[in-house]
Amino acid sequence: MKIGNLKKWHWAILVFVGLGILGSLLPEQKSSSKPVIENASESSLVGEEIEVPTTTVAPTTTAATTTTVAATATTTTTTTTVLRTTTTTATTTTTTLPTGTVSQRNAVSKGASYLRSSSFSRSGLISQLQYEGFSSSEATYGTDSQNTDWNAQAAKKAASYLKSSSFSRTGLVDQLLYEGFTQAQAEYGVSTTGL
């Protein structure tokens, strides 16, 4: 069979088969489930992945399948899209995507990082961010952008102290006050421990 004698529909089949073979040879792209800042006006965090701490319950996965079949081709392409649905409850810290300066956005990111690893009072987190070199206004912006439940932070800090040492109720309240929690936050935190 000469190549010049092929009819138009023969060429169409060859093109479809060739595209199917090429498609199967290309590596699959992996996607990230972390939020990405895409529309930032300054370049410091553009495209950087940030994690937002949440408490989640019962994640579910739903799969939607799309099948495309060419009329004269023998190749079938199947695309599977995975959609994740997450139910969120008792979220103690949420971070809003900031619109401030680069330094303010960096303070928000650093503050979120600290809250993922430890518990802080509002004034304690501001002080920690200032220790990291942020100005007072940047540290305050970074802390307030966390939308943190400070009572929950006091409860976590109280539980943390009781894991490593013994305290009386009054002693633990005093320790939380020293950490920068308000009287009401300290008493709430201690009350969650059973003291």
C-alpha cells in the first residue's frame, strides 16, 4: 500500500491513533490540595503554598467520570475528576488571605506557622512576631488576621502545661496570665482541664 493512495478517512484514523499514543506517553500532572495565592499584587508570596489550620471531620471524596469517544477512531479517552468535600467543625484558627504590604503578608504567614505548632495569647503572638523582626503594626496585623479563638488557645496552652508539670488551679491561671491571656481567657482555659 502506497502512502499516496490513502484516502482522507485513513489519514483521520492515523491522526487519532497517533494522538492517542502520544497522550498515553505524556506524564500525568499532579495537583496540590493546598491553597495557593494567585492574585497577590506583590511578588513575595505569589504562587507560594500556604496551609490554613482547621479541624476537619469526615472528609468525603466524590468522583465524576467523563468519557470522550471519537466517531471513527478506536481510541477512548477517560478523564476522572476528583472533588473533595470537607466538613469543618470547631475551627479555632482561620487565616484570611491578606491584602496588605509584603511585610504584613509575611507576618500573617509567620503567625499562622506559629499557631500551627504552638498556642499563643494575642499579646504573646504579637511579641513573638516582633522578636522575629516585624514592626509593632506588622505584628499586630499578622496576629489579628488569624481570626483566632483566644479562648481555645488558652485551653490548648493549659493542657500543654499540665502535660509537662503539675499545677494548682490558681497556679495555672497565673501562668496563663503571665503568658498574656486575659483573666477570662485564662479561667476558661483552666476550666477545660478539669481543675
